[in-house]
Amino acid sequence: MKNIKFDHTFSINGLRDNKNFISVKEVEQVRNKIQKAHKEINSERLKKDELSFLSLPYAYKKKKGTVFGDTLWKAKELIDKKSKLIRGKGSDYVQIAIGGSALGSIALFNALADKLDPKQKKSNCRIHLPDNVDPEWIGKILDSIQIEKSYFNIISKSGGTVETLANFFIFYETLKKKIPAKKIKEHFIITTNPESGALAELCRQEGFTLIPIPDSVHGRFSVLSPGGLLTAAVCGIDIEELLHGAAVMDKLTEEKSFWQNPM
């Protein structure tokens, strides 16, 4: 894996006589505050729920030893299994989410999917990432997909996001008219908090596959959450490398030297 390098030479006054950006003096004035915050985050990252996202790069390989226990290790098994199935059999993959739960996957798709080597893609499954309730957009997706061969990933940590549920039921009701009722559960994956919420209850009632999102991992961290990783894997992105890259970056930001720390 090649590291990306960020050269800030032309953004700091005095290094190349650039007068349009911040100065070294201005950066130095906030150095103590930044270093204090950095120290506090590193000391609290395994203790506070709001910092649990920092453990995501490591949580999918270890059965124990992370703040998530074995939850995400088990989720990774489902992600690998379902992404392989969808890439092999699916004509279309539709992620149904909104806000932060949708944006992580959209960012990965826009940044990486088109850059993949054709040999790496190895799938003809088309990807659809609607992130609002625009009826024209949803209608176009319905008109373009082979719904009997389509798979749907419904992402909502709370399990009660109104817009997500609205879009889900549009595709659910349409599919019910096309295939036998007993087959419907094979086409839906629910990515949500397994402990509570309407979607978790629906999984228990209908037998949908549930991929768990830990309660402490909010939608804004969806790039490395189970929802984001499933979509990335279906797109053909190597999620092992993605997680490895995140872990490498995490280690780089432990650098104590102020000007050497990329954060």
C-alpha cells in the first residue's frame, strides 16, 4: 500500500513567501491547545463511547480486546458473505440510507469505485445510492433495476429514520408483487442497532439478515461502519486494505512531534 503525502509548503507563510494563507506564528499560537486535545483524545479513546469510532480500524479482526467486543468481528463475517453473494448473483444493489449513514458509502464510491481495475471489480452488479426521498430519483431507480435480482441494504442506526423507512417500504412493497413472499427476506439486509428500533424488530419478525451497528458509532463515521463496508465490498473495494489504511493513519497521528503529525 502506498502512502499519500500532504505537502503544506504553499499554505504556510514564510516557508515559500506565500502571503495569502496562515503564518507559522499563527499555527504556533494554537499549538498548546492542539497538543492538549490530542493528548486527551489518546488517553480517553478506549473509555468514552463518543471516541469509540477510533477503534473501528481494528475491530473487525479481533474477537476480543476492542471496545466493541466481538460485535464487529461477527459483522465482518456477514459483510463478506453477503457482498460475495450480491456481487455474484445481483443485477442491482440499492443502499437505502440518509444523512451520515449514506454519505460514507457515497464518498467511498465517488473516490474509489471508478478507479478500480476492471479485474478487481469482477461484477456486473450496478450500484444505486439514493440518500433522500425524491420521488423522481426513487422512481428512476425502480424503472431501471431488475428488482427480482436486486438486493437492498437498509441502514439506520436508530432503526426509525422516517425517510429511510419510507424508501424501504417502496422497494419492499414493489418486490412483494414480483416474487414469492418466502423469498423476500433473501433480498434485504438491515444494518441497524440490534437491541432496539423498528428495523431490528422487523428482522426478528420477517427473518431479514441483520448486520449490527454499535450504539456508540454514529452515522458520521459510516465509512468504516458495517453499513459503509458492505457497500464498499459490493462495489469491489478491498475493505481489508481500507481498514489497514485507516489503522496506518491512526498510528501516524500518534506522532508527538507537532509539525510531523499529519492530523
